[in-house]
Amino acid sequence: GEKAQPAAATADDPPIQIWINNDGRFLRGDRAKVHVRTEDDGYLVVLHADAEGHLRVLFPLDPGADQRIVRDKKYELKGRGGREAFIADDSSGHGTVIAAVSKSPFRVDGFARDGHWDTRALSDQRLRDDQETGLLDLVRQMQPSGEQFVYSVATYVVSEQYARDR
């Protein structure tokens, strides 16, 4: 059929957009690329929960790193050493990525230890049961005081095997 043209940013675009490659369909071990674009300049936090409920912060890579992003620019979120954002190594099941943007920096100190993200502080039992609610809850805890944030959610599925569309 027709190839969809990438749409130019229009007034109808949501305040924040997030994309996962392969339409979010992965074989185990596939490398996932994540892109984000926002309508306004702001500060960005991106969290990822996998099928087991493990949480990783995709952006910023370190709690002290700059959260600032520029409007209408499509960012690819890179892992350490410029690698892909994450590897779809969930045994199988689905994962969720949430991207949130605010006019002021997110308060991340409560989730940092020795300059790194504190995985214990970020783990939440609810991430296993309801990834989106658990992730949103964490973003709310980082919410700058008196500020609203807007967010977008993308999900992906990992399967041992499926027929890739050629």
C-alpha cells in the first residue's frame, strides 16, 4: 500500500510524542530505539518498565545530567556508550515507556545515590501489576512543585517468536 509520509508537526500534534521502533514488536534480544519530540521547550524524564517490573531511567542517563530539551526536535534516547535505549530481554510479555515533560526540572534527588539512579528507590511493586500507573506515580513524585507535566506512553511486546512482516 501507500507509504505513510512522516507528518510535519501540526497544531494537532500532542504536547509530547514518543516512538518505539519495530512498532513496538520485538523478538527477545532485539535492540529497542526510542525517540521523543515535544511541542515546547522543557525538561524531560523518560522511564521504562519491563515485563518483570524492573525500572530503568532512559533519560536523563544520570540524575544530575541536564534534562533540558528543545521544542520540535526529535531526540533519540541513547543508552550508555551511545547504544540503543534498551534491549528487549523481557522473558516475554510487554513493557511500557513513559515520557514526561515539564516547564521546570523534575526533582530527582530522592531517586539518586552517589550520582547514579537508585534502582531500589525506583522499584515499585505496582510496576508489575500496572506498569502505566506505577510509572506515572513515579513521575508524580518527581514533579516540580507547583508545575504540571504532560506525558505520553508507549508500550511494546516481546515474543519468543513471531513472523516478521517482510
